[in-house]
Amino acid sequence: MKPILADKYLPCQQSTHNLVKEDDTDPITEKIYTHFEENPEQLEQFEKGAEKDEQEYFDNLNFKQKAKYKRRYKKRRWAGHGYGIKPVLHVAYLFQGYHLAYGVEGKRINPSKKRLAREIGTCIRTLDKALKVLRELGIIDWVSGKKTWETNTYFLAECYKTTPMRRPDDFDYPKHLFWKIQRHIKIKKLKEFTRVLYEHFLKDIADHLFHKTKSIRTSIEKRRRKSVKASKDPPPKRKKPPNWQLLRTFKLSFKDQWVIGRYSEALLRSAIDDYNFYKKQGKEIDNIPAFLISRCKAHKLKMEANQKKANPKEIGEWLTSYFKSRGKRFIFIAKESDLDTSTSEQKPFIQFLKHKANIKKSILKVWQKVGGQWIDKVFNFDRPDLVDSIENYLENSLKFQGN
């Protein structure tokens, strides 16, 4: 194996990459090596020239731009400027990957230069130099998108679309291309040169497919060889749902338990309380499952109505309509000083302090004389059970009044 380039043109930081021609090189790699062998002066632009241009560009930046430039420079694959022939090989291999991932589907290949530079691990100026060399060799070409405010659309030469390029050293394949090409190999979209792909292109994908197929085949064979033996042990006991435990005393059929058990525990307990209340009243219930289901539905509707009333605006509207329907049973006062403590009136005295901006800051005060003593109650509108608490308290006060 004979070195192609002189020692002075070898990259300064390519310890793992020797610029020597292999016996079975692909046409693209061989063409790039031959070009730099015939034009060794062009290799200098990827070494000394890059450092000079980089320094001039860095000197013209302000303080913030320099700090941002240093952070961006740390993310590059190569720390120094002696790229050597690597950027050209990597860009050519990357564009062939774009063709195998998106070009075979008939899609446009139009990544931005910023994305290409990030995937290669160089700056945009070094990428432009590599693109210029590949365009000069006729490997790739592109249509500018400046007039239409779009990114460039790149094209790979027809003669290099069906001959995969050998993977360069230290090339990190972008994940979106890796998985896309792997998918095409699985569905045999790249069937015409799948064999070449297995031998030269993305060997790790080929290994992955081989091991996956072997694993599937082995597991199927194991399942076939495995003999199923009938167990004489009784099946393990399954725990019944919690709601079914509440229905144990009714001795219902499995179907009835399954239908009633779909309701929540709170609804089911309320329905059972109604059943016990009916039995204490001496009433007979012929169809227990139908009764429990009807009571669960009734409590569910009531719960949904209470949830709708939980909105502060709806609470105010509900309270106003409640007092209008029972206006004669209450005595309304504007302020606490209007309360006559010497009266023997048993009707509740109501003071509703409604906050116009925020209904949650409203307050409802209730006074009532019971057994010669005054009992007062204050309801703040920030409590979650406001509707039920107000309705229950006022209804009990009306019952005590006897009206």
C-alpha cells in the first residue's frame, strides 16, 4: 500500500486516519484521493488557510460574539484546524446518506448549511470549501435558493447513486439518516444493492438485522419445543372489586353485580343508604338490582348538578333564585345593625354581602332565634361544598320554623 500524499500535506490531527489507498476503494473515495494527489495545493486550504481565515473572522467579532463563537467551537468534532482530507470524504458520504434516506423516496435534499456543518463537525466556511471541491469533481451539484428565500437543493450524480461509498473513519452518522436507511433496508426499498450495503455500508445496521432475525427465529423454535402441561392445581383466587364487597349482603347474581359494580363507591354507598331507609319505613322492594341502579343514576345526576353549581357565578345565580322562590320565609337585612334582637320572630334573618368584582369574596350571614337564644351562621364562598352546606342549613332552619 503506497501513500498518496506527501508527509507535509498530511493532517496534523489525524492519528487514526492514514491517507493511503486501500485495495478495494470505492469510486468516490478513489476520485477524491486522486484529485488531491494531482492538486496537493488545494489541501492546504483545509489546514493552514483555515486557521488564517478563522483568526481574521474571530478578530472582527465583538465581545458577545466571541463568547458565543467559543461555545460553538467546542461542539465541533475536531478541536484543531488541520482537517486534512476528512471534510471532503465526510461531506460526500453524508450526501450519499441523504440520497439513500430521502432521495430514493423522491424527496428533495435541501438541508441548511448550518445543519450540514453541525453533522460534519466543522464550521460553515470549511463546509463551503468541501462542497466546492465535490462540485468541481462532479460528485454533487446544487441549485441555489437565494431568490426564493429557501435552502439550496442538492443533487448526487447519477453514477454514484447505486455504488455505496465506503464509510470514512470517525464518521458519526446522524440519527435521522441512520434510522431512515435502516427502515429502507427492512422493507427492502434498497433491494437492488442490499448485498453491497451489508458488506460496505452501515455494517452495524446489517448486524442489527441479523441478530434480530436470529432472536425471533430462536424464540419461535423454543416456543414450539416447549410442551404445555396441564396443571392440576386450582386456579389462583382473584380479588373481587371493592364495590362487589358492598353487594355481598344482597346475594345478587354475577350479571347484576357486574352491572351495579360499574358505579363508583360513593354512588353505591348512597344507593345502599336509600335502600336501608326504605326498609326502615316498612316498604317492600321487589327488584333490588333495579332499585340500586335507579338510585345510583339519581345520585349521579345530583352530583353532576352540584358540580355545575360549583362555579362561583352559578352559585350566585342559584342563591338569588333560591331566595326569590322562598322570599316570604326569610327576612332580609342590609346591615347587621338592622337586626332587632328583642323580636320573637322565628324566621331566619339573611344578610347577603355580594362582592361585585370577585364572587368568592362574598359572605352570607344567617341569624335565627331558637328557644329564646340567637344562633348565627357565616358562609364564606371559598369553600368547595358551599351549595350543599347552604341548602342543608337553610332547609333545616325552615323545618324548625314549622313553615
